[in-house]
Amino acid sequence: MESEKGIREKLRQLLKTINATLFGKPEVVEKVVTCLFAGGHLLIEDMPGVGKTTLAFALARAVNGTFSRIQFTSDLLPSDILGTRIYRRGSETFEFIPGPIFAHFVLADELNRAPPKTQSALLQAMNEECVTVERQTYPLEAPFMVIATQNPRGYHGTYPLPESQRDRFLMRVSIGYPDRATEIRILGETRDEPLLSGVVPIFSPDQVTEVQRQVRAIKVPEPCLSYMARLAEATRRHDEVIIPISPRGTIALMRAAQALAYIRGMEWVDIDILKELAPSILAHRLALRLLHNDSVLEGAPAAWIERELLQKVPI
């Protein structure tokens, strides 16, 4: 097993490598690596062209894992994702042909362009790390991570993500547009060669699963557990909230906090880490009723979490 010092050095290299691919977004890169080592799935919601796909490619290559990309469209079928069984005439048997879901990293590109029936094909894989096709269950190889990209709400040709689908994602992040200096750097770096050319394997899939086990050993003090429970309770009593935070949401916040504490070399979780991660972990799990016009908002803005939970729920 890799020594703790060796793991720490590899963590620094991993962050440095991905930051050298996604310029000017160190806080986003740290959250993505946190999601990986927490054993969760990532939802990236942003406009086209800001680096969502590049980020997914870079993470898969740095972990030396198998990578699969699924382009979600309105005519995509569940069998196009999971795989299918075909009849072999010579042997008179059925053979299972695995779909693109069978990879360490699965990029579900533009997830909300597919109808809910197709989106739901991911649910079992994301929750149980296995796939069932015609009553036969096939395990997925660890580590298994879905990185889904989503166009902003109201974008042309999109479907809303069902609540059960949003709840399966441990974290939602947005990359945003770069500033002028960062964009000049992007243009200069891509003038001669692609950004991904400098990404080399740092972790192996087995090392990632080992780190995920070590993350679970990070201590979570009782006051932190109580604070997370109060955050969830506040959403269940709030007038604007139709669908509040479930126990899966508080577990996700705890796992992500353990992973971020591990990455930063801490032995236990503190309140500051919980408050830092809460918008990315909790916001997309909510459904809000906007009181001024009775419309329903799929997910909550991060600013709502800051204003209505983090500033009002006592520590």
C-alpha cells in the first residue's frame, strides 16, 4: 500500500495537473477532486465551451481509468447506455454486449437533453454500482464516477432532471467564464498543442479506491453532525421549500467534508468545511416555490443556501 507521504505528494500532483488544464479555477478543481475521493458523482451545470468536457477528460487520464463519453440526445435509449443481449446463432446462446456505462469515468454529456426515461437508466448504476439487464445483474468496476454536464435551465431543447436523478449527484458545480488574463493564457497554451497533452497518469484506479477508504476514517465531531442535521431540518420547515434535504443529502455533505479535510491534511471535519461545501452539495437537491409568482424552481441557487441556511442556522 502507498505510504501516506506518497499519497500526499500524488494529491498535490493531481491538483497541479488538473489546474494546468483548467486555468484559473482552483476552487472548482479542488471540489471535483473532493467529489472523486468522496466516492460520489458530479453534475457540472454551465454554458457550452467553458471546459466541462476537458475537465472530465483530464480527471480520467490523471487517474489512468477507463473513460466513456455518452452524448445524451432526445432519441437516446436506455439500451444505448446500459448495453443489450444479442442471440448468437452458432452457439444458440445470448451474449451480453456492455454499453458505455461500463467504465471508471462516464461523461454524460448534456444529460438534460434526453427525456426522463433515458436519464433514469443511470439511477441504479449511480446508486449501487451495478447494472441489471433482463434480470441479470452486472457489477461495475471501482472506482465508478459519473460526470454529467447540464445546460442551464430553460436552455433550448432541454428536459428537467427528475428529483431522484439530481439527488444521486453528490455535488453540483459551475465553472464560469474565465477573466481576461486567464483567457489570454488559454489562447497561448492551446496555440501549439491541446491542453490535455500534458496530463499523465498519477493515481491508479486501485489507489483511488484505497484513498476513498482512508477518507471514511476522517473524524466527524458531534457538533458537526448536529449542525448538518439542523441544516436539513431548516429546509423541511422553510416556506419556500417544496422538496427539502433528505438523509442522503446530509450523508453526501459529510462524505464530501471528510474528503476535503483529507485533501487538506486535516484529521477531522470542522464547521468551516461544512459551510464551504454546503452550497455545492445541498442546492441542487432542493425544489423551491417562488412565493412571488408560485412557480417551482428546480434546485436552488448557491446564494439561497448562503442567505437562508448558512446565515440563519446557528452553529
